[in-house]
Amino acid sequence: MTPTIGVFDSGFGGLTVLRALIQRLPQARFAFLGDTARLPYGSKSRRTIARYAVQSAQFLVREQGAEFLVIACNTASALALDAIQDAVPVPVLGVIEPGAEAARAASRTGDVLVIATDATVQSHAYAAACRAHGLRAIEKACPLLVPLVEEGWTDHPVTAEVLRIYLDELTAEAAFEGLKPDTLVLGCTHYPLLRPLLEGVIASAVPSGMTVIDSAEAVAEAAVRLFCPQQAAALSPAAQLRFFATDSVEKFERLGSRFLERPVGNVELVDLGG
Amino acid sequence: MTPTIGVFDSGFGGLTVLRALIQRLPQARFAFLGDTARLPYGSKSRRTIARYAVQSAQFLVREQGAEFLVIACNTASALALDAIQDAVPVPVLGVIEPGAEAARAASRTGDVLVIATDATVQSHAYAAACRAHGLRAIEKACPLLVPLVEEGWTDHPVTAEVLRIYLDELTAEAAFEGLKPDTLVLGCTHYPLLRPLLEGVIASAVPSGMTVIDSAEAVAEAAVRLFCPQQAAALSPAAQLRFFATDSVEKFERLGSRFLERPVGNVELVDLGG
């Protein structure tokens, strides 16, 4: 039987990770769960995020038979990866460590900037993962970026201005700390939709440029390395996708296609309690 | 015994309603619950919002002895007022009807604009309440405003630009429908913090001006009318405030003081399940 890869996010952003996974494993079977009734995780506490994420992971493993889990949510990866690994009997991959590895491969100065949600930044999970790879990281919470993406303003002058303000504050802080950053990690799965705009802002604001690391791409690469050797033989002839959400399936279908870059159909509603 | 007024919101915004209530009933006893573990309600479905709001209302009535409930959340008022009224044996006041009454009192043309969250607008609860008062209303979802307030950008050029864009779209739609609006209802309890900026934008963009209706003030007026005649005799010598939240009490204390315009201390964590 074809093994199932479970992909979990608090909302729609993790579909950028699913998209990167489908590109690399076009014949795998995927079950994606968006815990949309309880999003966003980014503004909540560790205890609450861990409780929600464990329930979601258990649904994918127990009810959907996932044999491998990708936590396609930076906040849940930062705050609940250990709790999820303890709660399910399958391999679990988060997005932080692959992002830090990709930053190490990209950076020449060893100094890295990270933009993410409030909860991810407060956890300092990226700083810790970067430090383990010999990198110095400055992190910044950018709470307006997710709402701007969800409003569809991914190519809007207001969004460019907000990005410029956040990046100015971040680079000023890095300079104050004596860092010479050459790499920017997108520590939230919504941010890849801002990549074209962000590269324009960087080109006009940062003379020497900056390499942008998309953690969605980084985690998909890591998942293929971990998952493929054992499982590639059992891949089915065509990709199989199932989508689950804990709230409005209509909204999931409507917004989700922007992140997945293909239509998201037949989303199934699930009740995780609460 | 002094009766308790229960005040409920999904988050912090309802503290603008509590502030307006304390101004009018400085000697009452209040219990405020912010369901911060599950916020924001504004992007969720009716079914989910009703479930969360009923659990929250039951906590205030059963565990805190509230004898009167104010639903200081436009989304919950729009989508769950009936469900809450069915679930608890005390009078329940929402924010929509008082907002519509205040608009009727203010408007000369009978044409009204409403700005609110996605879920409030999709419910068309303001349009229905306005229609019942003989008003015509055009509603617009403004999903960026809550994050801008929570980022603390209440006096920021980006926020002014976002307000200008939203108001331009709204007045263009009103003109297309043949309406001559002279009143703008703030259909979200976060928006009163934007009132100074909003009045500047209106002054520069709308030649004839516009009356701004703050639904927090409107619901406090209505609560005093409903609550006071029976209960005023039992008021205690000084206001008594208790605060409850379903997630991080530190964040509640930190952000809440902006909305309440006084320090919020001793927030108690409660678990409503989920």
C-alpha cells in the first residue's frame, strides 16, 4: 500500500510546503490538515499550541494512517515539535531545522536574519537552530504580513511599505549588534507568497543584496531525503491528495488555491473538539 | 449582594466596551472573559463561533454568577446572539442592535456605512438591524485593521493609507448603489482605537464629513438603560473588576491596558476545553 505523508498547519500557509512536496514527490499520497477553527497559532501560548498541534497530529496518524508527518507550520514546529514527536509513533519533521540548514549552506558571513510570527520569534527556535550550525541570527516578529497575504495584497504598495519598515528595523538592529547579515530566512509558510515583492524591496534597500531562504522549499528537500529511501518503491502511479479542515471548508477551498497554486477541492470538515 | 455584569469578547477589543461601561457604572461589579486561546472569531464559521461563545457565556453565568451579559464582540453578536440567549438564563445584550439604533439617531440621509470583520460582514447582521430601523447600509470587511491595532500602529501612516483605501472602496460602492451615506459605524471593538486617525482620513477624503458611531459607546448606553433600573440600588461602593482569559495572561495584561486605558492586572487563566 502507498504510504501516506501527513502534512499539518494551523491554516492555509502550509499548503506552500505541500506544493513544494508535490513537486518533488508527484506520486505520493498526501493528507493535509489545516486546523482553521483555531488559527492563528502565532499569537498563542506554548501550552495551547502544543495541545492543538498534538490533537491535529494524532488525527493524521490515527485516522488517516499517516506514516510520516511534516509540520508545515513554523509556530507549531518552534513550540510543539517535541510534544508531537512524543505523541505519535511515526517520524516527524518540522520546518525550523531544515530552514537553519539551508541558511548555513547559503550564508558566507555566518550572520542571518529571520522574519516570523510573534510566537515563533518569542520561542527563539530559529536562533537556537542557527547557533547549532555556527550561525548568528537576529529574529523579528512581523505580525502584519500574514493578514496582508490573506487580504490578497501580495503585490500592493502598502505591503511593500510594511516590508520596508520591518526590514529597516531588522537591519538596523543587526548593525547595532555588529552583524553583517547576507541571508534572510522566511520563517512563516505564508511568506513565500511575498517573495517577489520582498526581493524588490531588498534590491532597492539593501545594496549588497541578500539570499532569501524559503523554509517551505527547505523542508520539502529534507522530507524527500528522509522519506524517499524507504518509501519510494511503494509510490502510487499518481498523486493522491486529501484535505481536511476544522472550520469552513468553503473558505479553505477559496484561499487554499492561492497557496497551493492549483485548485483545492473536496475539503473534508473534521471536529477535533474544542 | 452586588450583581455581576459579565462582559465577553474573543480577545481584548471588548475592553473598549468594558471601559465605556465602567465610565457609566463606576460602582458595578464586572467579570470580563477574553477567549484568547481561540481568537480571532472574525475569520471563523457561524457554527464554530456559536460553540465557543456559548461556552464562554456559560462560564460567566455559571462560574462567575453573572446576572447580565454584554457580548462585547461584534462577530459573536452577529453570529451567536440567539445561541447564547438560548443557553443562559440571564438577559444578554449584543453590540449590533445598539450600534444600529445609534446610527438611526445620527443619520439624516438614512444611508449608513459599516466597517467590520469578515465574519460580521458575511452575516449581514448590521444591514439587517439597520433595515429594521429604516436605514440602508453598505458593509465592508476590513481584515487588516485588527492586526494594525494589535501591532500598535494606531497613529501610523501605513494605517492611515489602509483606512483611506478601505473607505475609498466603500464610498465608491455606496455611490454605485445610489446611496448618500453620512454615518460610519465602527462594527468591531478594536476600531475605537483608530478613531482619531479615522477622523483625520474622513476630514481629508470626505468633503461633507461623516458621523462616526462607536458601537462600544452605543452598547454601554444600552446596557445602562437595561441594567440600571433594576440593579442600581445594589451597586457596591467601588467598582470590582475580575479578568479571565483562555490563553496567556501576560499578553492579556500587556495588550489589554491599551484597550481599557488603565492597567489590567491579575488576569486569571481559565480552560474552556478545546
